[in-house]
Amino acid sequence: MFIINAPVVKTIELENQIFLLKIHSPEIASLINPGQFLNIRVSDSVHPLLRRPFSVCDVEGDEFYLMFNIYGEGTRILAHKHPGELVDILGPLGHGFNYSGDYDTAVIIAGGLGAAPFPYLTRKIGGNKKILTFVGGRTHIDIIKYGMKNISVSTDDGSSGFTGTVVQLLESKLGDLNKKKIKVFGCGPNAMLSALKTVCIKQDIECEVSTECAMACGFGICQGCPIESTQRKDRYMLVCKDGPVFNIRDIEI
């Protein structure tokens, strides 16, 4: 884990007010695993004592990408960073996806900005296993396809692709997948993850999910990001320390 001031390489605006921030840091780029996150101090003027967690979207050589939308003053500042400006970063933090293992098809389920960690996961899985990606959103403007492959789309309003939720789309395809050994990787709103858990348990499918939670320290000291456990006697784990990626059977969603 590093605390480092790393320079911005460039800022890229994708469609629909989604931004990519490319940052140069050989130290972090060499250590980060898909699903891990970084805690970033945005500026000295906007809540200087609080960092914000961001999933690493992708890694290329000595550089990595963050994906985010503008939802407050902090992310607005990040979206307007210029090349050469420094970003105060703590990380890598947490546990990422376990993408090795005994399966032949990776099934990625992304809801909205839950697509953020999957370009790097897609890159790391590479050609070793088949990858199928299911991307969902409320409307077509909420669909994010960046950095993923073999994509099927769902929208709640039917404005693009399958009409319904991304989990319903997955259910509609399970008949085609029943002869394959699959592992599901999910990230998105809690309602999506809860529905995904129901399907995966019913169908006895291995599944890991990346969870989101407001957090402060990012490494377990503040105890500010509890998530209910199905396994431990004390019934709670910490998203930052024990996650953010969990086996979906180990958490209450």
C-alpha cells in the first residue's frame, strides 16, 4: 500500500457524462488487481480529511484508469484535472476478484457505473477463458460498454436491447449456458446484486460481486463500512478490508 502523489496523464470524456482519468504510477499499476480500489484525496479545499474510493477501471503499463461520473464537487474537480496535475492516492486497497479457477466461461454482470472494474478484469482473464458480458441500465443513456467484449445489453425501459433488468437478461440466457462451467462476476446497485444472489444460489452458480459503500479510511480503522456476513459469528465484515469483492453467498444484500 502506498500514499503517493501521482500525475494525471489525461482526462477522457466518454458518452453520457462518464469520465476516465488516466494516471501515471508504476508503483500502483504493478500491484493492483481487478476489483481493488484506491482512496483519493480530491483537493485540499473540498473535504480535505476525507478520501473517496474509486475502483481501478484498467491498467496499461505504468498507467491506470479510473472511471466515474460527476455526482458532486469532488468528482467535478477530478473531471477537470489537467495533464501533470498531481492526485493524492492511497492504495491499492481491499481484495479483488479471483479470476483463476476451475471454470471455462466468465460471465460479467454490470449495472450502470458498476461497469467500472470490468475492463481490467476482462484484460486479465484475456484469452484463457471465454467471456460473456451483460450490461444493464435504466435507459440506453445509462449503458457503459467501455473496455468489455461479447456484450449483451438490457434496459429497464426497453430503449436498447433486452427489456428488463440485467439479471433478468442473464436468466433468459442460462439455458444456453447450462452445458458450460461458468463463474459470475457482478457489480452494480444493491438491488441488482440481491437479485443476482437469488439466481446464482438457485442455479448453484459460483459468483463474486464487488460491493459499494461510503467509507473514510479505506483500510479498516474507522469501522465505517460494515456489511452483514452470513458466515461470521459477529455477523459483520468491512467492505474496505474484507472486500470490496465477496463471494455472494458470504454476504447479506
